[in-house]
Amino acid sequence: MSLVYCGVCSHAPGITSRAEMADPALRDPFYAALENQRQEIMATKPDALMIVAAEHFANFFMNNMPAYAVGMGESYTGPIEDPDWLKVPLRTAKGNPDLGRRLVAEMLETVDVAYAEEWQFDHGISVPLHFLDPNNELTIIPVNINCQGPPLTPLHRAWTFGEAIRRAADSVPERIALVCTGGISHWPATPDSGKINEAWDREFITRWEANDRAAMLSYTDAETYRDAGQGGFEIRTFITAAAAGGGKGDVQFFAPIPIFAVGCTVGRIEIA
Amino acid sequence: MSLYQLSKVLYVLNRDDAAKRLWQAEPASLLEGYDLTDEERTALLEHDIGLLYVLGVNGQILMHFAALCGIAWADYIRLMREGVEKYGPVRAGLYAMTTQFNERVAGV
């Protein structure tokens, strides 16, 4: 039928694995914002949730790295991480190969996406699903943008990819919810873990909420790496969400939570 | 230096249960199929997180290797810092350290 929900959220593994180390005064409002996002998604009665991740070498590696990939599997397992380490129980999520195939076919009109009938979810998808689909009810279409192994897709292509997702979602009879997960600034899995450039994040959020395409696409990767860390490359997922939704954004929660290694973010974008 | 091969070992270990079992039983055997330098092989076999970090292994697969080795988060952060102190700055990749040796960014 159409895109029925479009939003963003953080996916850092610390959100679950280091939950006890976080200040509850910061952590609990963040969890509440994710619960609110879950309710908003469920209220749209989606037939499938497309979740755009920036995965971390769980499936895609430098032997054959797609800029964009979409899942067409019957089912998906995850997390690939030790569930006891991530503190997210192992699940098998339902896929929908037929829907995936139709979405991919439409996206291919403008973006050369790879497809995958096998996919193991890492924390990039498993952490959001832990909060957004705790009972494992939804049909999932996983999507990936390579934000890890350069050369990376240019930001303007991430925008085009978002437009392709929107066109594809609008071309199928199913109701499609879209959640894009990622940064904003962070230096994950390094000794710098916990460093967050809040000023940079807030400037990016301003551009994202205004859905100011030119301003969002004006960052160079060198600037992003300098100011927002290697994790900042994940702004690609936010840009994809902005392009797919098309309207103004609303960041419902943002707070730097250093032990989670990221400025924790929950937002939605108007479907225009 | 063969950072690609070194990283690939960790990628395979991260996603393949059979590779994990082989690693627990006969770690050296798992490494036979990879073109590694002696330094890289030793770093893996000795769980030298600091050296693996300095060699340029992407933190996203290095943190999973650390977890597989039973290393807690605070120790993982500490071992990377000690690696930079011992072996010098990160030699390749995107995950260079930008904070100070004694900086506990998130309190760990």
C-alpha cells in the first residue's frame, strides 16, 4: 500500500550489553522513547518492518562488499554476537522473500542494490528489534548500507537510496514501516568509546529535522571522520530515512550516554 | 603486513560456529588457511588485543574477538590503550585512538 512509518534510532551494542553500567536517569527515558517508537510503529499496523542498518562485518566483508543490500530470506537469525554478551536473546525473525523480491526489483530501477537470502543479524538490527519488536511478531526486511569498509557510498547516493525505498514501499500492496539505525557521532569499539560530539550531533539533528537535503549532503567523509568519528559515517542511514519520508523530522529523544558509546537518538520523519 | 587476512580470520570466527569450535580446540589449525605474518599469528594466538588494535583491526570485529576470549568491556578498552602505549599508534584503518592514554572516556 505505502510507507506507513519512517523513523530512526540508535543501535549501539552498549544499549543492551552495558545497561547496568548506565545512569538510570539517562537510560530509562531513552528506553521509554524506544517503547514509544514501538507503539507508534505498531499503531500503523505494518505488514513488514524494513530496518536499515549499518552492519559491522557480520554478513558483508571486504571480499565482496555491497554498498547497499536488501534481504530476501525466509527467516533471519540473530544476534550473531554471543547473546550473553549482547544481552539480547537469540531469535529467528520472519522474512518475506516474495515481498523482498518485489521491493528489490523496484529499487533496482535507480540503485544497484545487492540482495541476500541469508543474513545473520548483528547488534545493528538485533538491538533495535529487541525494543521495537520484543515479541518477535513482525515480518522483517533487513537492509544494509556499508558505513564500515571504505570506499563508502556517497551521501547523495544514500539519499537516492532512500527515494528508492520510498518508491518501492509505495509500489507494493503491503504496509511498510521503515526504521533506519545508526550514529550520530561516535567512536565505537575503540579506546575513544564514549566520546560524543554533542554540538556536531545537534547541528546534524537540526538539518535532519528540517529535512534540508543540501545541508545534510554537504558533509565530506574527511570532515565527518574528524568531527564525528568513524561511527559518524552512519549518518547515511539517517539521510536515507529523510529521503524516504520526505517531510520534516522530529527527534523525540536525544541524549549523550557515554557508556552506550553514542548520543542515543529516537526520531520519526513525516511521510510527505 | 596482511591486515585483510588478519581481519578475515576474525570475520570468520565471528560468524561461523565451526570456526569457533576449531579455535577453542586447535587455534593454530584455524590460522593455517590464512596468509599471516608471525606478528599477526602470535597476536591472535596470545589474544593480544592491544597489538591487534595497533595493527589496524576494525574495532567492530575486534570487540567480538575480545568477547570470545572472555575479556570484559572495561578490560577491552584498557588493553587497546596499553597496546598503543606499548606498540605505538594504530598503523592502519579507521580506528585510531584520538584520546589520551589515561583518559577514561566513559568512566571505564
